[in-house]
Amino acid sequence: MVEQPVSNGHPAWVRYDPAIDVLILELHIQPGASKTSVEGLHGERLKLRLAAPPVDGEANRALVRFLAERLSVPQRDVEILRGAGGRRKTVQVRGAGPGAAARLASGESA
């Protein structure tokens, strides 16, 4: 499990709004890795390695697929809010529940 600073019961890289069941994730992405994995913290963001190149949106599509699968939500419920063209991304996930951040960081699936 990733060691992480916690604020209001959640790690610094995640915000959860229970009223609308939405997670906001602050991520650092490393595309072009040999395999897709959760790597731990990069500053106050969760670092993910993606086995997709940063070409023509492939890494963004791989990120959406990975998060949807890991958090057991449809891909349509994962949206990149900021950073589509860079490594630092803010992602919104609808319907994953409050325990989703811990599952993501630990490598567990829902």
C-alpha cells in the first residue's frame, strides 16, 4: 500500500464528494512504461505508469480504461478534467464510492 498524507480521511491526492458520489484524483502519469501499474506518490499526486505511448491520445484512453477497470465503473464515468496533454492530470470518477482511493493505491480491484 502507498504511504500517503491523509486529510479529512482521504489521501492528499483524492477528494470525495459523498453528496454526488464523485472522486477527484490528482495523478502523475508516466506513459510508455513496460506495464501499467500504480507506483506510489509523486509529490502529492498518485503516480501511475501506463503501457501506452503518449501519442494520439493513446495514454489518456489507457488511463480511462485502467481506472474504470480498477474501480469497477463504466469508462463513461471516468473523465480527465485537466491535463489531457501532460503528465499531471486531474481525473473525475463517478460512482466508485469512498473506498475507491484506497483500492486504487493498494492495487486491489473492487
